[in-house]
Amino acid sequence: MAQQVPLVDYLVLGDNPHLEALECTQCGARYFDRRNACASCEGEDFKTVPVASEGEVKAFTIVSLAAPGIPVPFVAALVDCDGTSVRANVVSTDPDPDHVKLGMKVRLTTFPIGTDDEGTEAIGFGFEPA
Ligand SMILES: [Zn+2]
């Protein structure tokens, strides 16, 4: 089997793929990017926590213009995963307002997005209708 690497370092692969966030130990704010201090309370201590793999679409945009090579249209969404906001695309559905709705239940899914010269597969993630 080809070796796989996640596209982003907060995506954890394996039998049960999920996202990991950094949680501020003082106020509980969660982040996906590495940071030196919490934006809410300026705390500097973070722990890694798993993020729920099921969520609800809180906001979305149907993107019809993108850089060359990126297939459009696609759905860029903000998904609330049990209190953690995740920015991701909604996949496995038609990218139109008849199929993507606010409040719709979705779950995390992963998929290969390319293979490098050594045969290592990059894995991306999105959310599909639950
Ligand atoms: Zn904080």
C-alpha cells in the first residue's frame, strides 16, 4: 500500500481519521494553526484535542471562480463540529443550494488528492452529507 501523508498537519489518518485542534488550557478556545498565544485570553499553554467528525453546516459559499487547475464550482463551508468551527469543503454532493443547506448534517471524509514522484499519496479532507 502506498504511503500516505495528510495534506494538513491537523488531519490524523488511520482507521478512524479525524481532525485535531489545539485547545487553550485556560479558556478552551480551539485553533487549527500553530500559535504562540491564545487570541481570546493570551494564554500560552495548549493541549491537542480530537475534534468531532460529525457536524453541521453553519455557513457556506458556492465558489465558482478559483485558480486554474481547481475544479469549480465547489462548496466552501464553515462546519460546526460539536462546538469547534472547521473550514472545509462540502464534497460528495452537487455544489448547489438544492443540495447544500444551512444546518445540514455532515461528517468528515478523507480522499487522495495527489501522489508525488516517490509514490507518497497526499490525503485531503472534506465533509460529506451524513
Ligand atoms: Zn485562551
